[in-house]
Amino acid sequence: MLGNLTGWHILIVAGVVVLLFGASKLPVFSKNLGQSIKIFRKEIHDVQDDRRAEARAEAEKTPVYTDEPPAASDEPRSATGAAAPRVPGSPQH
């Protein structure tokens, strides 16, 4: 889109900016623009750091294994789909 701009185009745009804003306001405008870019870059860096920290914290979560059995619940256990072993002489369902 802006790839077709040449040095002359940029020079003409700069001249129009000087005519519109005046030479006295350009240093203030440039300083404010520089500060805005600096703040923007810092915020992007902070967001990236936050995402890295969240990913690191998620990766560090490891399951805790104990020797204690899990707590009993009030809900009945559901079948896992595996057939129970058949004992010879027992009735089949």
C-alpha cells in the first residue's frame, strides 16, 4: 500500500505538515510521538512477559501424588466398559 512512496512523496508530505502545524509545534509533536511509541513498546513487552509467566506457571503445575486413596464420593461408580471376569459356576446376567 505504501510501497509506492518515493523520496519526493515523503518530502511533499513533510512540507504540508510544516505548513499545517508550523515549525514551532513540530518538536513538541515529535517528542509526544516518541513518548507514545515508547509507552506502546513497553506495554507490548509487559503483555508478552505476562503470557510467558502464565505459560511457565501452567507448565510447572505437576500432579501431587500421595499414598492416601482418593476421597469417597456419594455418587455410584459408573461402568468403565470392561467386562468383569467370569467365575466358573456363577450365574450369568
